[in-house]
Amino acid sequence: MAPRTVLITGCSDGGLGASLALAFHAAGLKVYATARNPSKLGQVTSAGIETLTLDVLSSESIKNAVTKLSNLDILVNNAGAEYLMPVADVDITDAKRLFDLNVWSYIEVTQAFLPLLLKSPHGGLIVNQSSVGSVAVLPFQGVYTASKAAIAMLSDTLRLELSILGMTVVDLKTGVVRSNLIKNQKEAKPPTLPEKSIYYPAREVVEKALSQDAFAEGGMPTLQWATAVVGDLLKRKPPPVIWRGEQAWVARLISVLPFGTFDGMLKKLTGLDVVEKIMKVGAGRY
């Protein structure tokens, strides 16, 4: 039987998608690595992986990518971005744009490739890149984590709906991994607190949290993460939820413990405890 085929979105150099493409390729699968900008596919191209241009926010681009394939066994919806800002200061246009990428593009791409996946002799497999943030409340990341929670719920629903057709859907809850996600977010729009923000008296602390500099150099190496994930996905019966990446076990624990158990820890992790003290001093409460 011919090797299984996998298409991965968001495979730009240095990202999680590129690492997944390399890991699937090493496992012997036929890989289609895609990105909106083909000039950023050098990492996978140099490994001999076939590439396609695919802008997941363009219906025309999605349709065009479908025509390039005659068969498909695995679809990995990985393309995504971050948006950090206190909910009270969220720019609604930016928030909607993030949901377009992190949620609605996953559905549109899935719908487009579903006919090919349904024909897979192995039983089609859909993998949606979620996040530990889909179950862990992270201050200043409300819109981002809400988008991940949305795709996690949609994945679980899709899992049931497609199971009767012999397909498998996996929610990939990724922890901290040493990728370029934080760098890309900062380059696209450096996080700056608006002057009208109710948190402006503590802007230095808040903006430090928004920059995520504390996490920029940490996390599990991308290829180590990707190799483990691919190992999980190629099992005879892949788990419906995969927890991989640094601190993924903490998020898994949070998801089953009583509500609010880790609030104190999460405040300290994001500097919200310091913001609270500054705000109370400014209000004359200390």
C-alpha cells in the first residue's frame, strides 16, 4: 500500500507546522507542507518535502490547494496566531481577525478536504492544533485562549459527527514549545496597552506580560515535541486528545481540579498579582 499522505497548514520556517512536517516525513509519510508565503518554506523544502501555497484565510487559495491532491489521509490544521490584551482593552476588529484564523479557517479547510479524507483507505484523520490555553485561564490572553477553546469544542463535536463515517478527529493541546509563535506575534503588532486602559497605571508590568519575554526562550524543542506528537497520531488508535509540550501536564491537571484552584499561581505567572497591588495603591486601598 502506498504511504499515507498528510497535509499540514502553517509550515513556515521555525514553527510547529514545519516541525510536524519533518517528523511525518521522517516517519515515512508523503507530506504536503503549506504556508501562505512559499518563501518561508525553506526548512521543509531543504528536507525534500513537497510544498504548496495555501492561505487559509482565502477561499480561492483553499480550493486551489485541494485540486493539487488526488488523495489525502491526514489533515493537520495548524496555522494560527496569538493576540494578547486585557479583555477590557481588546480591539474587536483584531479579535475577529484572530477568530477567522484560529477557528473559522480550520472549519473551512476541513470542509474543503473532507471529500478526500472520506476516501482514505486508512480512515481519514483530522488534527486540530488547540492549546493548553483552551482549558487554562491565562490573564491577558482571553481572546486567544477563547479561540482555542472554541476550536477544541468544535473538534470534539466533529469527532462524534465523523466517527459514524469511520473518521478520527484529534484535539492537539500543545503546551510551551520553543517555536516562533511569540516572535511572530510581536513582529506583527507589538503589544502596547492603550492609554485609556484601566490598567494603564500598571502598564509596565502589563506590557511585560503581553510581550511574553519570559517564555520566548523556554519550552520543549519543536522537533522533540513534533516527534512525540507524530508518534501519538500514528498509533493504530490515536487518542482523541493529545497533551504534548512543556507544562502540558499542569494544564491537564487544571482541567480536572475544582474551579479556580490555580488562580493564585496563574496570577503570579502573568504578573497579575503585581498589577493588583499597583492598582490598589493607586486607588488608595493600601
